[in-house]
Amino acid sequence: MLSCSFCEEDYGVTYWIAELVNSFTNLAYVYWAFKTLAPGESLISTTAFPNLALFVVGVASFAYHVTLKYGTQICDDLSMFWVCAAIIYELYTIDRSPTFSLVFGSTLTLVLGAISAAHYSMYQLWLHNMTFGLLVTAIWPRVLYLIYHRFQGEEKSYWIGRFRVGGFCFLAGFGVWLIDGAACGWLREMRSSLGLPWAFALELHGWWHILTALGAGYCIRVTKVLTKRSST
């Protein structure tokens, strides 16, 4: 089953890859998954669940844009849920008891597992968008709250600055994602006029990948700092 595609022309560069730019810009997720590992951590460390989840996002989205198959699209969609869930778990269990962490993690897993199963079986785009929006909304106020209450002076100013950069990246990514869908005809005409390789700069869904990967990287980085601070 073939899924819907994006504004990038399918198989426009090579027969082997459906969307070249949309595929390889997912390497940004993989890069930030490794870039934000703490010294001594690996992707399979028990303290690196957000990194592993972000790595899976990159791999799943790469597979989807290479093939444009329904199965890989579902993997791409669901990986977005679970990277948010991994960050949410870390943020909301800081300094909480093991019992609370277990209950919170189990509840989050059950609820998101049910939503993931429903999305897989019915593929309702509104369900995906609403769930992803709620998960992101659960992240940023908590990050901001923890920064204000756990950092002081220059350190607080530094992380507020990083928070703003990360937030701007998410908003800019969402903006170019909307433009990619709304102005696809114009974008294709402009890319045709420019020719390769300059046309790649107007593949806006690829910029969505890069910008959201950057935003997620900042979020994981500050989450790790907060988690480390709570354990000292």
C-alpha cells in the first residue's frame, strides 16, 4: 500500500529513493541522538531512552521517505509519539519516588500504546496530529518551569536562551511544514527554475526535519542536565 507523499517530486533524482532530500535530512535526528549522549552513555544505556527514541525517529522517517509505503509511514508517525513520551517521562519523574515513576511510566505507556494501536488500525490523521500536539505541549511548560526553579544566575540565563532557540526551531519547522503543503505548486515551479543543486534548498519538508531535530536536541540536552542535577 502506497502512502501519501509530500511536495518533493517522487523519484525525481533516482529510481531507488522516492524522496531524496526528505530521506537524507533525517540524518539530523540520528546526529542529535548521538550528539546529546552524556560522556560514557550509549544508545542502549538506561539513561538514554530519549536518545534512542530520537534515533528511531530518524531511522523510521528515513525508511518512510525512501519507500513511501504505508507500513513505514506508520512507523514514522508512531516514533514521533514515543520520543516525546521518553522526554516526558524523564521530565515528570525528576526527584520522584520509584513507585511514582513506575506508575507514571506504566500509565503513559498504556495510554500511548492504546492511541498507537488505534492510529495503526484506523489511520486517522487528526488523531496523530492531536496526540503529537498534546505531547509537545506537555514538554515545553515543564522544561521552562524546571529551568526557572533549578537554575540560578548565568546558568539560568544560558538555559533560557537554549530553550528559546529550541522553541524557535520547532515553530520555524512547523511554519515551513505548513508552507510546504500550502504552496507546493509554486515551490515546484521555483525548484524547476533554479535547477539542481539549488532546488534542494526549497525542499521545505527537509527543513522541517532539520529544525525539529535541532529543537529536540536542545530539549534532550537540558533534560539530561536537569536529571543529573536532581541526582546530585
